[in-house]
Amino acid sequence: MGTQAKLVVESPFFNVSPNIVSTLDSNSKFSHRSSLRFQAMTTRRRVSLSTVAATTTTTPPVPPPPPIQDEQRKPPDLQSLMRRFWKVAVPYWSSDDKVQARLQLAAVFALTLGTTGISVGFSFLGRDFYNALANKDQEQFTKQLLYYLAGFAGGIPFFVLRDYAREKLSLRWRSWMTSYYMERYLKNKTFYKIQSQSTIDNPDQRIVDDLSSFTGTALSFSLTLFNAAIDLISFSNILFGIYPPLFGVLLAYSLGGTALSVFLGKGLVSLNFLQEKKEADFRYGLVRVRENAESIAFYGGEENEMQLLLSRFRSAFENLNKLLISSRNLDFFTSGYRYLIQILPAAVVAPMYFSGKIEFGVINQSVSAFNHILGDFSLIVYQFQALSAFSAVIDRLGEFDDVLDSNSKKGDQDSKEKIQLNFCLISSSNGLHSNGSMPLSKRVKLLHVEHLTVQTPSEATLIKDLSFEIFEKDHLLAECNNSLWLRDLLKVTGPSGSGKTSLLRVVAGLWSFGNGAITVYVRPRGDLEMLHSSDVVSQQVTSTNETIGDSTGRRNSEGVIFLPQKPYMVLGTLRQQLLYPTWTKDSDNLSDDAKQSDSLSFLMRARDARCVNERSKKPTSEDLLQVLNDVSLGHLLSRFDGLDSTHEWSSVLSLGEQQRLAFGRLLLSKPTLALLDESTSALDEANEARLYQLIQAAGITYISIGHRRTLYKYHKKVLHVSTADSTSTLQNWSFKDVEEDPIYDFLKQ
Ligand SMILES: Nc1ncnc2c1ncn2[C@@H]1O[C@H](COP(=O)(O)OP(=O)(O)OP(=O)(O)O)[C@@H](O)[C@H]1O
């Protein structure tokens, strides 16, 4: 539970008298103020757990978020808070939606101006109404009553429309921000880096809750400031007209109040920040129980989970307790401050009334004007809790924004010091005979690893100075009819923890810790305009202008596919499982309702041209059925009602079935290079053999990690990595042909 700033708009019609207010608006303690105000309220966070779940099911499995810490977190200073606010708030107003955004903002401000005008009008109506009442002038009283009713009828639409327009704009802003943040979060594998390096906590919560809170509160707060400025101008005249010293009392009262409330509530910002984090940690713990239900049940780990969850909840609870105590102390002050103003102006002008200098209605008008102006001067006092919650939101979003920015910049700046990963395009026509066959003297390089040193994020060296190349066609062996021999199919072996998976992570672009260079050559697919071709002749690759992407920029991701031991099952149908990730659900599948909704224009961003081209090649249902049969999963169709049924696939399929499904994806995508990390570990030998034969027949070159000896049969070369010795500078790897390995002879027998 966090403290969220929520805007409450009070009626201008009830500001005529505090007495009337208390009867008409029993929900609001201080509804005699006619301006906008925030109300700090405790809300239950409505977080879509699926959002959080999506981050937890990304493969390869990623470690949990960092343990709860930051207890001593210092509140941000005003300058960095302002800088962060500006950085987070500004992009939308100069985005591609800026015309609509500015128009809507202007409309909201115009309506706010209208409502302030109406409030001023009602202040005069109130004066005459009470004068008529005090003078027992029934005719005048009836007339004023009718004016009041007419004023209600004319004024109410302004207030309702102002709130509606503001909420709509806030939703539009949030939609844009959500897609803007998600785009940067999912770009350049930032989500993976944030999670695996524990850069910041709970990014999902920042996207869901903090963005919603930020847009709503920023807009409301801007309007409150605007409203306060207008109120100040309009009601200062009235107050001066009544009794100038009252203005002096007001200034002294509000400045003193502001200073005291800042002093009393200074700890609230960091407490609010921590509250957000602790709530998110607790929710994340629950999501992990759901995601790992079977493992926990097998282990019988309920008691442990209970302890862990309770400790997280306790931490949130303790912080909330501190937050409540701080709020209570501040409330003592603000309540006194608010109640006193109900009698203060009357007490100041009462002597004038008793001496007959002013009428009774003027007392009411001075109370109303005093409240308005004091409200404007006392924004910090009234809104301190909401402002402290808002500061925490700004701080969290600003931090997130900085991380997202630094991630894209880091890629450019540090690229020289890190592992260079480049993707180049192989021209399919180059090097081929006119009949399309590959001349024996030519072979296609798919992967070139040069002086690669792989390190962990904590800079422990795993592999030292590794260099090798992978070719698709070996001219010496091309005459052999066995397709196995047409490609360098590499098996990586080595003791546990030596860095086998890390090597694949580096090739797939997930890690770039260490140094050296990797070039991956992929076949053309999709938009040729965006991709350059490279001539591949013998082992010489022309290097000018051939790079199509790198580990930080856009890359031809379908060229390389990584298959982890536990495949990632997307939320959706069986069809979507098979088409993932090459053909994802796109705007074609959106419902008509969704297409009609204007806010969805940001949510239906055009996918890049590559994907548009891919649509034409999208496999048909027949293709999918064929692949399912090939990987021995044909029975799923009858068991789960066809290709378009939706289930929690990671729960209803066995690990072996999930691994076969992942191979089905591979067969459909036909990547140039597949990285298989123990991706058949749950299968029997017959199924494993079948899958390897299928991907060989499909012409996919692969590098695989696997501990089973039988896997040697499906590889041509073996890279053995031994555990790195930190005291030695020697290489810790060796290469050999599979035939040279004694195991191979043993398997042949
Ligand atoms: N995010 C990380 N931060 C720090 N160290 C890590 C991280 N991920 C992995 N490591 C460490 O890197 C080393 C190599 O891990 P890797 O997963 O590559 O080993 P592996 O050879 O594939 O092991 P196994 O055969 O057991 O799967 C391990 O000691 C591991 O603890």
C-alpha cells in the first residue's frame, strides 16, 4: 500500500459558509475551500500480476531482485527532484502526439479558468444571500436562492467537464509514457541487464503504478498551481477591498504554516519511496510462489516461503507504521491549521461589523476570500503528504529513466572496452553457381570469434583469449553426402560453472563483459533495404558496410536463436507458442474496439519493416501441424482443442514437451545459427536423436551444450572449456574434431 496523491475537486457552490458546507459535504473535512486540492489517500495498488509475471518467466531464468535494503535512503534534494521531474515530464509534450496533447491541455486550463470565474461569482452570490438572510428580506432571499439554483445549473457542467478533460489527458499521457518506457525497457536487452545486474528494484511497478501516479498527479498539481495563481489574483482584490490588514494576517499565517509543515514532514519522502519498494518486493515474492508453484510443492517449501513472504510483508508493515506516525504528527499540525482559518478572518473583521462599518454578508465573503487565498498560499501545508508521495514517484521514475538512458548511452561509450558483437549479412546469391549449388572451393563463415575473453558481471574471468570460426560448408568435406559434415556443428563441454552458458550468452548478445570480437553472419530475411550484403568468398569476408547490427543496436535477431534448458512459454495459444518469437501477435489481431480507441494509437506502434515482410512468410496452420507432428507433439492438438486454445503452457506441458515445442519454433524460424543450452536434457535418447536429425536436415547450424555422451554423434567439433585459474594467463580451452575424441570411437562401436 502506498500513499498516492489523488486530486479532489471541491464544489465552488459550498464555499458560502462553513456551516452549510458541513451539512452539504460531509465527506470533506475542509470543503469550504473552493479550489482544487489533493488528498493524500492510502490506496491498494492494482498491479497486473501478469506484468510482473512476464518478467519472471523470461528465459534464461534470471536471478531474483536484490534483497530488501535502502533503509537509510536519503530524501532527494529539491534540485535533483526538479531535474528528474523535468526529464520525466517533458518528452511527451514534444512527442509525435504533441498537437493533441497541447490542445487538450489548453482546454483543461480554459475550463479551470472558467471554474475559477464561477467561484468568484459565487462568492458575491453568497454575500448577498447572507445579507438577505440577516436583513430578514424574504423577497431578496428568494431572488438570491433562484440565482443560486441557476448558478448551480450553469456551473456544474464546467466542473464536471474540467475533471473529465483532465482525466482523459492524464490517461493519454500515461498511455504514451507507458509505451515510451516499455520500448526503452525492452530495447537493447535492457530488461535483462536490469534484472541480471540488479540495477534497480521492481521496474514493473515503476511502469504500472509510478507512471499512472506521475501523470495523474503532475497534471493535477499543475492545475492546482494555475488555479492558485488565478485565485490569488481574483480574491486578493476582494480581501483588500474589505480590510487590508487581513491580508497581512494571512501572509504571516501561511508562511509560518509552510515552514512548520516542511519541518514536521521532512522524513515522508524517503518513507514513501521505501514503501513503494517494499510493497513491490512483497508482491514479487508472491508472484514467484505462483510461478514456481510445482517446485515449491515438491520441495515442501511452504514454511520457508511463508517466512520469506512474512518477512517482506513485515518490512512493508514496519515502514508503513513509520509512515503513519509521521503522517499523524503532520496531521496534528495541518488539522489545527485548517480549522483555525474558519474563525481567524471572522475574528479579524468582527470589530468592523460590530461598529457597523460592514454588513453581515461581508463577514462571510471575507471568510470565503481568506480561505481561497490562504489555500493558495498553503499548498505545501495542505498537500505535504501528497507532495511527499509524489516526490517519491518522481525519484523512482527519474532513477528508472536515468538507467534506461544510461543503458543506451553506455552501449555507445563503452563499446571499445567491451566485447564487440557484430551481425553481418550473408548474401544468398554470392558464391553460388548459376544452378544454386555451392562451389567446393567456397565456404560460408557463420561465426567468427576473435580473442574473446569472457567475464562475469563481477569481472571474474571465465574464458581466456578464445578464437575460432564456424563454417557452414567445409570444402574438404562437402562431397560427403551426410549433411552433418556440411557444417561445423560445435559441442561445448566443460565442468559445471566453467562458463559454457556464458559463452552462448555472449554470442547471443546478452553479455558483453570482457573483451574481444564476435561476428555473426546471418542470412537475409525481410527488408533488404535495411540490410547490406556481404560477399563471402572462401574465408575472406569483405568488411565494408556489411554490419547490420550489434549487441546494443538493432540486429537481425532471427539470425540467431537461443534455446535454454527450460523454454519460455509465452502467454497465449499453442499457435503463438510455435510462432514465437519470429512472428509475434501484431496490430492485425487487435479487436475493432481497440482500433477505434484513439489512445491506442501509441499502443499500436508500427512494427519495423522487417516484420511487415515477415508476415507474408508466416507459416500456415498446415505448416504448424506438420512441425508439431515432426517433433512428436501431434497429440497435443486433440488434447488441447487445436492450435488456438489458450493454456498456462509451462504448467500443462512436461519439460520434455516444452523442449520439443521449442525445437518446433526452431524448425519454423530456421535461424542461421542455433545456440542450444542443454535444450534436450529432459528428453529420452530417441527423441533427442530425432530432434537433432530434424534441425540438421533443416540446414540449421548449431552450437550446443549438453552433458550426454550420445550428443557427440551430432557434432563435428568439440570445444572444451576448463575452469579458469585466476593466477594463470594461459588459455583455458581446447579445440578438437569430434573424431579425435575417444568417446566418439566408443560411440561408433
Ligand atoms: N549474473 C551473474 N553474475 C555473476 N556471476 C554469474 C552470473 N551468472 C553466472 N555467473 C557465474 O558465472 C560462472 C559461469 O556460469 P555459466 O552458467 O556460464 O556456467 P556453465 O559452465 O554453463 O555451468 P553449468 O554446466 O553448471 O550450467 C558461474 O560461476 C556463475 O556463478
